[in-house]
Amino acid sequence: MAMNAALEAMMLLFSGVDGPGMPERAVFLGARVHRDLSNWPDLVGWQPFKPAADEWDRAGLRRVEDVPDGLWPVVLVLPGKSRDETLAWFAMAWERLEPGGRLVVAMPNTAGAGRFEKELAQAAGNIESIQKHKCRAFHAVKHAAHDSAIFQSWKSLGGIREIPGTGFVTTAGIFSADHIDPGSRLLAEHLPANVRGRVADLGAGWGYLTDAVLRRCSGIESIDLYEADSRALACAERNLAGHARDIRYRWTDVTAGVADGYDAILSNPPFHTGQVTDVDLGQTFLRVAAEGLRRGGRLMVVANRQLPYEGTLESLHMAWRKVAEDSTYKLLFAEKRR
Ligand SMILES: C[S@@+](CC[C@H](N)C(=O)[O-])C[C@H]1O[C@@H](n2cnc3c(N)ncnc32)[C@H](O)[C@@H]1O
């Protein structure tokens, strides 16, 4: 398990004599595994990202699919990358704190930890913090004298929103929450009309590519959306509700594999893990896609131009061609020969 520096900083708060001490009951939003958590008497985690949720399950910790209701003495928050998502999670956590309960947050400095700490201090009316591993861990107690209007405005940042002029809905924190990804748009513009049979979309996000292929191709019998972010998948369900087709939503870590025998697979593969570029992740998507296709099946991929996916397709014995490119993206279409 890779070290999560923000989580390490957070856990220091519970190990030192000056910190709040190990809580009786706690809920963890954005839950990540830490060795010390297995000693906590009553801890429940919520984690929308499947690989992290799987890791949590493997550690034998208790997990819920939806953010639990009820009031808690301690809520831990390990936010993602987006500002709106972070503030919405603060509000979600605050709402679930009992009076006198404690909200505990940890973030890398590069994610704006100092700024978020100030914002939380303003809303909560109190804050304490430590710095460690280039991260900040800060905590605030829910006293009566907090600014509920600020928390209310943050809560609204976490709702369902529409990408203006598109009819598509998204939510803060998922990929491409405020716009259609230009790479995916390029792929949508070049999708052939003769895609048919059983189709899959790997890393389907909120469903843009699936929507495009269903609009263009009447011969599709079924389409499986594989996506790691459960919130994105929930948006995809809403975005695709108008298609009277066989659509399946699969909350999956694609790197662990997908079903096989597909006639066609489309993908705009991820190539970041957190904030770090991870070319291996995209390459693994291509390998899993190749395994998921029947012989003669087609793969349609969009990628940033600098990503070395041609070599990956070669090593997978796929016959590939570059169908289009612009200043940022390229489209690689490939066929499984054996
Ligand atoms: C570049 S985005 C493309 C999203 C969508 N297809 C679109 O065009 O807007 C890649 C997607 O892969 C998802 N993802 C990242 N890692 C994943 C994994 N291990 N398994 C499944 N999906 C993953 C991300 O959450 C994200 O939605």
C-alpha cells in the first residue's frame, strides 16, 4: 500500500498526547486505509473510488456505499482535488457531527490545505492544526457559534449540476464535472456509425462517450459502462436514462479486468493517479480492453498525443491506425487480430 502523506499527518493527531485521542465512534469520508485504524473500536468508511474502496474492504474495515446519516462524535475527511468537492465534503461532515463533535481534515499543501483550513476556521469559528509530510491536518469542534450560512452554501456545491447548454448532469469532484472533455469530444466526432453488438466503455465517467455512441450507432445491442467513481456512474445513469437500450452500470476497478467477448470497446483512459501522471494506468486499460474484445473486435481510444500507446497496442498484437489528431489529442483505433 502506497503511503498517503495526508493520512499519515491526520493519524498523528490521534497518536499524540495533545490530539483529540482515539474516538469511540467515527465516520471517514474519502476513507483510506491506515494501519492504526484497525484498532479503532467503531469506524465506518465511505469511499466512492473503487480501487480505494477495495483496499478498505481488503483491510477488513467496515464500509458503506452511501454517506451514512446520523450524528457522530468524529468525522474524518480526506478530500479529493476539486475545490467544490472539498467544501461540499466539509458541509456533509459538519451536518453529521453531534454538538461538540470534531471534524478532522487532512490535505497536501499543494492541494491548498492552508487556504481550506482558513475557510473552515471562518465557518466553524475555531481550528487547530499541525503540519507534517508537506500536508496539514486540521480539526474544528462543532460549537453553537458557527456560521451555518457558510456551511449551507458549501452544501449546495455538492449537488447535481448541469453542464450549461448540454442537458448533461455531473457533480463536483468527478472527472470533467464542468465541461465536456475535448478529447472525448474528438472521439465522439469520429465514431463510426457501424459499431454494433456488445459494447463497453472503459472509464465511462458521467457517460458522455456512451451517449455519443448510442446516438450514432443503432446496431448496439448492449453497452457496459465500467467506471471507478460511483458518483460519476450515478450521473451517467441520469444522463443515459433517455436511451431505450440495454445499459449496465458497473462500479469497477478496470485494472482488475472486465468481462470478455465484446465487439467494440471505447475509452478515454485515465492517466493520473491522484495528481501524479501514471502512464501505466492507461496502458493497463489498453491491455484489459484487448483482453475484453473478441477476435476481430474493435478498440477506439482517445489519448493525449504524448502518451506512448502505439507501442502498447503493438505489444498487444493489435492492428492499429491513427484516425485523427489535433494539437493535444490523438485517436487510435485498433483491431484484435488474435
Ligand atoms: C479521462 S476520464 C474519461 C471519462 C469519460 N469517458 C469522458 O469521456 O468524460 C477517465 C475515467 O476513468 C475513471 N477511472 C480512473 N481509474 C479507474 C479505474 N482504475 N477503473 C475504472 N475507471 C477508472 C475516472 O474516474 C474517469 O471517469
